Amino acid sequence: MEQVLRNFFLFLSKNKAFTKMARKYGLRFGAARFVAGETMSNTAKVIQELNAKGMDVTIDHLGEFVDNEAEAKQRTEECIEAIRVISEQQLHSQLSLKMTSMGLDVSEELVLKNMRRILDAGKEYNVFVTIDMEDYERCGKTLEIFKQLKSEYDGIGTVLQAYLYRTVEDIEELNAYNPNLRLVKGAYKESPKVAFPAKQDVDLNFKKIIKMHMLNGNYTAVATHDDQMIEYTKHIEKEYNIPRDQFEFQMLYGIRTERQEELVAEGYRMRVYVPYGDDWYGYFMRRLAERPANVAFVVKGVIGK
Ligand code: FDA
């Protein structure tokens, strides 16, 4: 049943008609639990509250799978505006974005142009930018563009997904760039030809890449809500004397808030991924796919209205 629900929500996450409707009607169906707001000004308040609790943030201006130049340009402007607000309001926040939002599916030339504008702003205002990783189809292209941009800018990182067979090789190859990487299990529906179908294999590979990247001496963001992975990271820290300023934990806004606070109290750097914007639908569907308990929460929200 869980697998059926997961596939159903991952299927819905790519529905263009629902995406458009969601933009029109605003945050609904309990999405506000996972999405901080529709505008940067609402979101700035959320960031301040998290910062006051000792947490760092990365904001994600929601948006993905853009198929035209005008929309990619608009998303680019919104990212640049977010960078300015972070700087003006002295928020402890980085920026995360998806390359399909910046025109990856339109042309490489367009995505590079938009990314360079964002990274110029990031450099000017000292705001670090992480490129989220999307589905397997875009993984190779995303990493090629990341390598190109990393040779031009310092303030850029990306994400690798433990469920992909290719990831161990990617960690090895990217080591030459000393990259700041966020490591995750992976959130998209992928074929067993490219990704481990069994959860225990994904977990094993996750541990493997955490260890590899930390021992390579590169900055590692372990992005998970899974206590087993958190404990494993702490074990590697102790076993190999990894300094605490070489890694951090990351979790999503609205998920395991108490655990986030505990990690801060233990002296770890904790970064909360805070999504905002009117393009919340695909993100929200992936969160539902991850955890059936979230569906019960939504049903309560809908019935409660
Ligand atoms: P998993 O889903 O296996 O959960 C493990 C355990 O965690 C559960 O058994 C439970 O104990 C606990 N848990 C999970 N959710 C909980 C909840 N709501 N309440 C209480 N306990 C809960 N993916 C991607 O493909 N590209 C990307 O760029 C990113 N970026 C990203 C950034 C950040 C900051 C995070 C945290 C995650 C991502 N992801 C992502 C998503 C990631 O790939 C993955 O889908 C989710 O993090 C879920 O996997 P977990 O590691 O949390 O474990």
C-alpha cells in the first residue's frame, strides 16, 4: 500500500494542470506545514525565527520543469531578489534552486546565462548557492554544468543522491573540485536500471558516500530525517576526528522540528531547507510520497476546513 501511495504522489507531482491550479489558488491542503510562504517577505519572518533558535537556513524559491525562456528569466530575477533580501535583512541563509527552473530544459546556453547572473549576485552579497538535484534524466547535465560553474565561482555547491548507482563514482570524480555537497537519499521515481530499488541498499550507499566525502576532507551536508544516518555521521566524526566546521545536518522545514532543535543543543550546525513561493505543488506531492503519515495530516486539514 505504501509503495502504491508513493508512486501515486510521485505521478501527481509532475502533473502540469494541477501545478497551474495550485499556483492560482495559493497554499492549500496543509501545504503551509511544509512551505514557509508565498512571498519572500512572509518567508523572511520564518527565517528570522529559525535563526533565533540557532539554526541556519537555505531557502528554496519553489519552481521546476520550466519550459520557456521568459519564465526561466522571471525565476532568475526572483532568486536574485531573494539574495538581496537575505543580505539586506542579514539573514543566516543560503539559497537553493533547481536548474530546470533556470531553463535547463530549454537550452544549456540559457541555464548558464541565468546561473551566472545568480552566482554574480551571490558573490556580491556573499550568499552561497546550492543546485538541488532533480531526476536521473537531468543528473549528468546538472553535474556537467556544476563543474563548469564551480571552476568560475567559489560560492556554489550541489547535491548527490544515494539511491543512484552512479553516485559513488560521482563522489570520486568531483573530489578534484573540493565540492561542498549535500548528500540525500533521493526523492524521485527512478528505474531499477539506474537506482537501488530496495531501501536497505539506499541506506548502505548513503553511509558509504557520507564516509567517502567526509574523509576526502570536503564540506558535507548530511540532509536526512533518519536517526540512523545522523548517528552514523556522528560516529564518523568521532572515529576520524572530523572537525565540526567541516559538516552540517540539514532537514526540511516542518519535518522533525524537535530533532532539529536537539542537534543544535548538541552543538551541531543545523540548516533548515525552507521552501517558499507559489510553485509549491510538485514539492508538496514529493513530501506526501515520502511519508504516508503526512497524507493523514492533509486529510485532517482538508476535512477540518
Ligand atoms: P527516510 O524517508 O528513509 O526516513 C527515515 C526515517 O526518518 C523514518 O523512518 C522516520 O524515522 C524519520 N522520518 C522521516 N520523515 C519523518 C517525519 N515527517 N516525521 C518524523 N520522522 C520522520 N532529494 C533530491 O532528490 N534532491 C534534492 O536536491 C534534495 N534536497 C534535500 C534537501 C534537504 C535539506 C533534505 C532533508 C532532503 C532533500 N531531498 C532531496 C529529499 C531526500 O532525497 C529524501 O527524499 C528525504 O529527505 C527523505 O529521506 P530521509 O533521509 O529523511 O529518510
